[in-house]
Amino acid sequence: MNYTQEPKKPAEDIDLLSSTSSQSEFIAFEGNSKHKIQKLEIFSEEEIVKVEAFIDDLYEEYKIREDVYGHIMTTVTEAVNNGLIHGNKLDPTKKVTITSRLISSYLLSFTVQDEGDGFDFEAVIQKDIETVLENYHKTGRGIGIFLMRSLTDSFQFIGKGNIVELVFHI
């Protein structure tokens, strides 16, 4: 599994379908492919309910399997919380952007991007389960990235570590 990747190039052509103050829906055309893209921006932990509603809408729209729905809810929420707390340091002027992209009829991708400085994710993703659980039992922290890695079909950090991509077979 590849955990790092250079930032992706933007889509060649994007048509805006709808937009509200914190959520947008687009159709992006990349070469001959068409992808539906939906974005949500949040600024605080109190807005996590928006993430849950965002995922609930995708569950209904794409008829996501129930077991995968649980994995999506757990991992995307965890990634957003990590971005708010560790990336943005709970700064209410900084946002976390969640982007969903329907890659094909059976693949759904999420990117979660914060406005922080990134981190040394290589050191974190190399930890074995025993180390992760020991740290979790001592501090109550440190299990989120392990969950993301375990519950997704593909998982990777992009760039400096302030963007994570989570991919699911739906």
C-alpha cells in the first residue's frame, strides 16, 4: 500500500451543480472521465454533525453497503477530527475540507485536507499494532491513523501530511 503521493493536478474542467455556504457539488471532467465531486468545509468540532450528514447523504445517493458506510463514517470523521485538532490546532479561522469523488460505480474516494503544517506521517504509519495499542491504553490517543489504514481499501497521505485520501469499494 502506498501511503504518500504528490499532490494531484486539478480537474481539467469543472461544472458547479450546487453550492451552499459550506457545501458544494461539482461534476469534474478529466480527459474522457466524468466524476461527481462534493465538498464540505468545517471550522470546528461542533460541526462534526455536518460531516455525518454529508456521509449520510452519500450513503443514500450511492446505495453504499452498510458495512462500508460504517467504515466511511469512522475513518472520515477521524480524519476530520485529526485535521481540526492536530492540523489546525482548533483555530476557528482555519478550515478542514472534505471532498468526496465518485471514481467509478464501485469506488468512492474522500480527501480530507487541513490548513496545518503537516507532520511526519512516515514515523506514525510504520508503527505495529502492539505499539499503537500500548500507546492508546496509556494516553487514550494514537489509534486514529491505524483505524484509517485498517478500514479503508486504500489509504495515503499526500504532500506534507495535511491531506489524507481514503478510498472505499462501495
